[in-house]
Amino acid sequence: MTIYYLYIKTHKITGLKYLGQTSKQDPISYYGSGKDWLAHLKEYGFNIHTNILMVCNSKKELNHYGRYYSKLYRITTSVDNYGNRIWANCIPETGGGSGEHNKGRKRTEQQKAYIKQKTPIRYGQEHPGYDNTEYEWRHEKTGEIIKYTRQEFIKKFNASPGNVCDHINGSKRIVNGWQVINGKNYRPQIKKDQSGSKSSRYDHTVYCWKNNKTEEVEHLTRHDLINKYKLHSGRICYVVAGKQNEHNGWSIVR
């Protein structure tokens, strides 16, 4: 009986994904067969990760799940916030292949040129949303400063494209030990005097705590009680807010 594997392959450097299927015994070492996917591997290297989605016992089952995941992930139309292509698939994965090897009438050069002209550029430097800004990156520990575009940084340090984009947009403080120091939305590291007891949100209230199991009574802030008895901070916050009556026997005498 033939076993079919439905998989997702992700390029570790660029983040581009590919939904595919194979009946080979080792689907991990199999690179895939998509035309755009193989062209991408040839340009950026074969450093990829494989995630097995389904193991199917028939072509019918493979076809069903291939269509399901193709629709779920919108593999032919999905783009990221910068308009870059997320998936390398040109058609839904149905287990029947792309049809590139089927016998039939070949496209003329004129048809190929027309298709190429009408097909939008989804990644690379020719994409209209390509970010060619040269950022200054500073290493958090060594203080070394380098200048790279986000794409050059991703390739140089094998960084996650998503993490780099989040960092430049200000939603991630650091990536691979580096920080952008000239980004518009760069979020600086929180100073030490802005955390702990010196934070403006620190609760200095001294509560009267009673342990309903041991009858102990303590007059402490929530922070001191948590540290003294090694309690779950979230649960103690629920007790203070009145969302929970007690935690590990501790309640507030109101």
C-alpha cells in the first residue's frame, strides 16, 4: 500500500512556505517539486524545515486534505503586511501535481511572455514593497554597530523574517542580540527604574492577608506576599481584584 505525505516546507532564511505532497519514504529530505519553490531554493539555498501535516493511505484522502489546507492557508493568494508572497504554490495542492509534466500542447513563447508580464512580483528586490532602507544595528552586549537592510540582516544572521519585521515595527525589542538604532518605530529597552517597585504601576498597598488553612495573618503588599510564599502572581492578582476568593489558602481580610 502506498503512503502519501502532505507537508509544509518553510525556508529558514526567507520564511517562504510551500504546501506539497509526496509518496517518497523520506519526505523530510525531499525538497518538493513546485516550479517557483525550486527556483526559490536555487536562489536562496536549501536550508528548509519540514512539517508533516497528514499521512494518507489513498489519493482520495490526500486530495481531500490537500484542498482543505490549500483553502485554509490561501496558499495561492496570501501575502504578508509588506505585500510579499507567503506561499510558493501557484495552484491548490490536490495530490495530482502541478501538471507541468503532463503531455499536451506547450505554451508558445508569446504566451509565456504575456503570463510573465501579468504575474505580479511577490518577493525580491523588484517587488514594489521591497524595503531597501539601510538600518544601523547595534549589538546589545558588544556595542558593535553594523549597517544592513532588513533582507541583508536576515541572510547574514539567519534571522526569522517575522521577528525582524516585528522589531523594526517596534513590537519586538531585540532580534538575535541586535537592535535597530535608527528605526522610526524602534522601541528602546525598558530602563531598570521603570520596573519592579519603582514602576509607576507598582501596587504599594499593604493588604491584610489570612491563610484559611494555617490561620496565619500577614500585613504585606501583594509583591512581598508572592515572594515570601512563592505564590503564583497571576492568582494573587485575581484575589486582589476580587475575581478569585483565595489562592493556596491566602485571602484578603476586607
